[in-house]
Amino acid sequence: MTSAAEFNCFTDPHAADIMYNSGIPIVMVGLDVTKKALLTDETLTKIKQLNRAGGMLYSIISSDGDKSEQGVAMHDVNTIFIYYIQKPL
């Protein structure tokens, strides 16, 4: 959001303070990572064609994603993946 604040911290610093002082494990993945892990148009087309749920997911991603010419960045999803890679179920 700014050179000093991540988007979620910037928009709700009180909640960020509670979270960072909660003692729970925290995983942050920067834009330098999430802007490179993109869903391409080819992948989105495959998702859309899967089934009804795929079509709904496609609609959500297409209307709400962080789009560029290379694809759509799914910032929060990348953080979830990193967390579970570090701590398998």
C-alpha cells in the first residue's frame, strides 16, 4: 500500500496490532512473490470449464483478481500455500 505499510496493515492497523501480538504463527508473502505466481488465461479457461463450481470460481477470480498482461495474481492464496508447504497437514 505504501513503502512502509502492507495493504492489510495500512487499512486496519488495530487488527494488525492484535494479530502480530497474538502469539499465533504468522506467514507473510510479499508482492515480490505473489505478483510472479499468476493464473494465466489458459489456466482460467480450464477452471471455467471444469464444472459449475469452476465457473463460479472463474467469475470470482475474473472480477476480483489483480490482473496484468501475464495473468491474475492470487495474493492470499499464495500465502495459504506457503503456510501448508511449511507445515503439511
